Amino acid sequence: MFIVVLCIAALAVGSPIFAAFIVSVASIHEDANWSLGRPPSNTLDRIARRIVAFDADSIDWPRSKAQVQAEKALRQLTPEPAEPVARTENRSAA
């Protein structure tokens, strides 16, 4: 009975440590390859992304300098939207 409890305790303590290890190794791998915005390249990356529930659909980086400069130029050429003018009615002119 003691061995069963010891095994359950080892699994309960070891599982989060193992998950943190997998995520750390996969994070280092993805940072080195700049592959976070693409589909996972191997099983370890796939498991790590599933553990942390990562979704790469909204990532738009890394961008090239040309893309950043084009966006900045477009922002400078686009006029700021005018704020709507509040209408006031003159009710005292009766």
C-alpha cells in the first residue's frame, strides 16, 4: 500500500516538473529558430504548444524592416479621422 501511495505522489509531483521541462526546451528551440509563427516542426513543439494552449493565428511578427517602414509611411500619409461635431439646437429662438 505504501508503494502505491509513493508512486501516486511521485506522479503528482513529477508531472508538472516534466511539463515545465518540455515547455522550456521547446521554447528555447522555437526562439532559436524563430519558428513560433509557423506550424510546429516536430512532436516536442506540438506537445509544448498543446500544454500551454498556444495559438499562432494572431501573430504578425517577425516583420522585415521594409514592412515596418511601409507601415510607418502609410500612417504618415493617412489623415487622422476628424471627430464628429456635436449638433446643438437653438431652442430659445421662439
